[in-house]
Amino acid sequence: MKHTLTFITVAVLLLIVVGGCGTSPVQVKRATDTLTIYPDYTDIAIPYNIAPLNFLVRNADVQQMEVTVRGTGDSLTVKGDREVRFPPRKWKRLLDAAKGSRLKVTVALKINGEWFSYPPFHWDIISQPIDRYLSYRAIEPGYEVWNALQLRERDLETFDERVLADNNLIEGSCMNCHTYDGKRKEHSFFHLRGAKGGTVLNVDGKLRKLRLKTDGMVAAAVYGELHPSGRYGVFSTNIIIPGFHAADSKRLEVYDTKSDLLLADLVNNRILSSPVVADTLQLETFPVFSAEGDRVYFCTAPMVALPDSIHQLKYSLCSIAFDAATGTWGNKVDTLWNARLTGRSVCHPKVSPDGKYLLYTVADFGTFPIWHRETDLQLMNLQTGETNVLAAVNSDLSDTYHSWSSDGGWFVFASKRGDGMYGKPYFAYINPNGQAGKAFVLPQEDPAFYDFTLKSFNIPELSQKSYPFSATDIEKLYFETEAERFE
């Protein structure tokens, strides 16, 4: 009996010591305050192949934390001070086993020597994977610096990142709009400005530098997309003017004084235009192909006096037929979303890979919504014409610059939510019924990363494959290759 009592006493003392060392909660109280984690990864749907959702807590006076992620079978417990970083291999095993099910996340915090438990939140693990790679332009969010930027590529399954192009290697030239063709992942392009610049076209790792400018165009090619066949590119040609607002909520305005649409035949190096989409009384911009490549969707607005009437500059969403066999435009423009009826302005249309949906941005006016707080994403069902305002996706700050995953189950967009200054990539899942849930930000190895970064993630694009070129390849192309001319 004496030995038994001694054993029980020792066991109790060990529990007290373990609890005192703060290695695990022993007596846990129910918290009366709200759990605040950053980034906000509560109650979201995530792909099974995403990197660990490391996060930290913002609650006051936290000394230690313990996080448990539990599925129907497996579980993972991680401890930290004010942040949690999940072991990548254990995280991957947990999510692989949880495909199509829900994980429950519980958090306990040690505050002023006492442990408190908080209501759990959940992660729905979607068995539909997201494209593995994300490319974006890293740029300061101001307007005075444009010559210190890079195109980067991030592996979404890990935290690995590499530089695709660096303008410090190409005489400080501006680089615009890294875009891949959503139907043919081996094709991509972006524009290099500067004396030795041109449009960089990537086809299976073979790089071409194109001069997409003829005497009949108002300017060089700007916004655009590649045809599913890879033979054509559709572009706008724009004279773009920057302006500044007195109101701090709209720091910078960018508008077109002229803009038309054109097609580039990438096989025969020809520019193909039509008066239907090159009307001097209209501003046409942001063209993209349908999933089948038989139509072009674009935005258009009637000319107004600029900049005086900038608030009256409102774009409608339209489409026109395209015949890839002959390389010819249609002769009739159809209006899908009418700015005159809605009183607002649309830009950046993107067609889902299955051709069912059109994702686009809506703002009060203009064509540069990145500094418009009211900018939101909307989704149109192209089969029914119905629109979805994506209330669960949007925030009270700018949400724009979006692209689809290759199977249409996910999309990424740039959002200024949080600080209102820096654009960050957010991901959202669209279920088979066309409903989208709460978006989540790109996970980082250091959960405090977004508190300290001085770059915006501009124009995020998803891709199944890693781009087959590097910054040194772009440097060599810039200095050693003449741009191919078009006629």
C-alpha cells in the first residue's frame, strides 16, 4: 500500500511538472474571448495538395499554444509559442488521407499561466487538386517605382519559389502580364518593354521575341490571351494614361484614351483586325477566347472626355465570333453585361476551362480597379446568363486580377484585404453547382510573412507545369535576339 501511494504521488508530481514546463495543457478552461489567428484560415475549403497552412495567433499575452488537426482516423498535433508550423511530410500524409472529408482544428492557448480551449474550426479537404504552380509579378504597390520587379513562380505544394524574369538583368525594363494559355499549358507569353523588348512567347520551352506593333496600331499589344490551338493571340492595343486621385481610397487611376482589338497570327506573323472591334468611338480592351476558341469576350465603353469625365467611363461585357480556320472576326457584337443598365463598369473577363462560367471584375467606373475599394469579382453562368456576386469570396477592399485552375475547380485572385495596400493571392473553390466559398491566402512558411513583405503579388496565374525557362534565359533573349516583326 505504501508503494502504491508513493507511485500515485510521483505520478501527480510528474503531471504538475509537465504542466508547469508548458509542454502540454493539463487543466484546460473554456475561453471567453475570441480566437484570432493570422492568416485567417478558419472554416475554409482547401485542396489536398496545398502546402501547410502555418498560422499565428493575435490574442494578447499568449505564452504557448497547442494545435490539433483531427480527421476520421489520423491526427496531427503541433506546439509553438505564438505560431504553429506544420511538419510538411506529416501535413501531406494527413491531407492525403482526408481527401473528400473534413478536418477539425482545435487550438489551446496558455495565457498568464493558464490553459484555455477555443471552439474548433474546420478545413474541408477537396479531392480536386489545385494546379501546382503559381506565377506572379512581384512589384511595389506604389506608382513611383516600376523598374524594380520580378516575375516569380511558386510551388503551391511546397514553399519553393524561383525567379522567372528579373528586370535588373534587362536594363530595368518593365515586364507586364505574365499569362499562360488556360487550354494549352505549354504556351505562355509576357511583354518586355524597353529598347530591346518585345512579347516573349514560350512554346514548350522554346522562346520567341515578337514585335506586336504595326503602323496601323495605336500602340503595341497590351492585354491578351492565346487561342486554344496556339496559333493565334488576341490582344488589345492601348494608349494608357496614368492619373492621380485626391481621395486616398483611389490613389492611382489608369485609363485609355484609345484602344482597339487585334489578332496576331503567330504562325504567319500577321496582325488581323476588324472595324467591328476597332471603332474610333469605342474603347475596346481585355480580350479573351472562349474555351472552344470560337468567340472572343472583351470589354468596351463609349469614348468620354478624359480625365474630366472619368466617373462616366463605364465598360460593358461583350463577345464576338471568331473563325480559327480562316482567322476572321465575326460581324456582330453581342452584349452580355450592360454598363448602361447596371450603372457600373466591368473588366478582366476570364472564361473557365470548361466554358461554363465567366469570371470578371466589377467597379464603379473605369478600367483600372486595383485601387478601387469597391471592386469585386462576379461570376456569370454562360449557359443561363445568371450572375453570382460571390459574397463569400469578396472583401471590402479591391478583389481582382484572377485566373482559373486548369480544371475549373479553383481560381486565384489578387486582393488588398487586410492592409489595403499590398495585393496578395487568394484561392477559392467552386463546387459543381457553381457556388464558391470563403477564400484563403497563399500559405507561407513563416506565418508572419505578410506582415513584413514590401511587394504586391500582381496578376497571379495558375499553371499545372513549371515554366521551362529562367531569368538568365530571358536576359539572353533580351540582349541577343531580334524581335520578329509582324505585318
